[in-house]
Amino acid sequence: MDESHDLTQSLEDYLETIYELTEEVGGARGSSVADKLHVKRPSVTSALRSLAEKGLVNYSPYGPVTLTEKGEVEAKKVIRRHKAMEIFLERILGVDGTESKDAACRLEHAMNDEITTRLVEFVEFVDSCPRVGASLFRRSDYHCREKNNDQYCAMCIHGCLDEIVHSGRTVDLSSVHRESQPLSSLSGNRETLIFVQLAEELQDRPEYPSTYWRPNKTLRLLKTDKEGTDEMFHVEIDGRLFVINLEDAKKMEVIPF
């Protein structure tokens, strides 16, 4: 069982709040936690003591509250579930922003890590697929507005693929058949890549978290430059920048898109 689900919804909210306060203002105190969660100080004290007993926070009366290493891991899991659910509600289901935030707060506590990962992958798929993504974002009822039979669907899909291949506006499908190559063989020109795999020796390295470095993820090679005598590769994944040395880049398989 996911260890974070041994926590109550309330304690997960405290972990998330402490993490956010630390990121926003450099630290958390009982009073700031109470203000952000709109609860009374005695409730905060009780919750922090409980989290301290579980080894998730460092807490002493009148002192700053900090997350332990274990607590930070659990807080990030909570935040990841929250963001995944919020994006799903807003972008896929079209729920209003304010309502989606409130609903995500309630729903996030029911998801474990596997469900969260699947939800994130689904959102990424819808985002990247020129057919499914465009269709879902245009509609609010998830039914075809034209016709509703298999023959029409087949014709529509054929037409869509034909348009993609010949228009040159959306996706060059020939890239699907290209063989992978090491990242080190490419030069930076804001090139879009599909990530294939890391060499086994890189897979447990903390600088390449599996949240970002997963097969079929879309990468952007922004540029290559020199840092001393070493060639460096600047890669963006989901808005996060990674700067990779030449030796590591040789051990990363990608497909130019």
C-alpha cells in the first residue's frame, strides 16, 4: 500500500501546506500553517505532533516546522496527485478553475501513486495526440457531433490521417519509423524528440527522475554549448530544464520528431 495513504486527508493537507510555505517564503510556522488552512492553532499543534511522531516533520513549540526527508517525499506525492487531478478536471472534463481546485483537493486523497501516474500519462496523451486532443478540447459532451456509427468513424479517421500526412501543419508521421539514436549525436536547435530510454547505469541517478525520463515522453533539445572542455546538452521536459554532459548524453536514446 502507498505509505502516504496511511495518513488522513487532514494530515496530507498539512504536509502539502508545509511544503508550499517552505517553497514560497522559505519556511513554515504554526501560525502560517493555521492561516493558510483556515484552522485554529490547537488543531495545528495536534496535527504537527502527529506528523512528528510519524517521522514526517521536525517540530518543536515556537520553532519553525520543517519536513524530514521522508516527509518531503510524502508531500511531493500529495502535490503530484493534486496537480494531476486538477489538470484532468480542468483540461479534460472542462470543469471551471475554482471548482476544479476544490474538487481536486477532495479527490486527490483517493488516488495512489499508480493511479496518479496513469492519470498523468492520459493527460499527456490527450495533449500530444492531434486527433484525440483536438476533439476533446473542442467538445463538452464527448460524443461525435457529426454522426455516430462505425462507418463514419473509419472515414473520419482516414481523412484525419490523410490531412496530417499531407498538410505539413501538424505532425510528420514518418518519424514513427525512425530508429533511435543517442542524444549526443544531435545539435541544439529547439528540436523536438521522443525519449526512448536511459542506459541502465543512469536509471537510478537522482538527476534523471523517472517522473520526467519515461519512455515516449516529449523532449525539447534547446541548445548545446561548451562548459569548459565539456559539451553540454540543454533539454526541456514538461517545463523543467536539464543540463546534460556529453558522457551521459551518449547513454540516452531518443527519436527525432
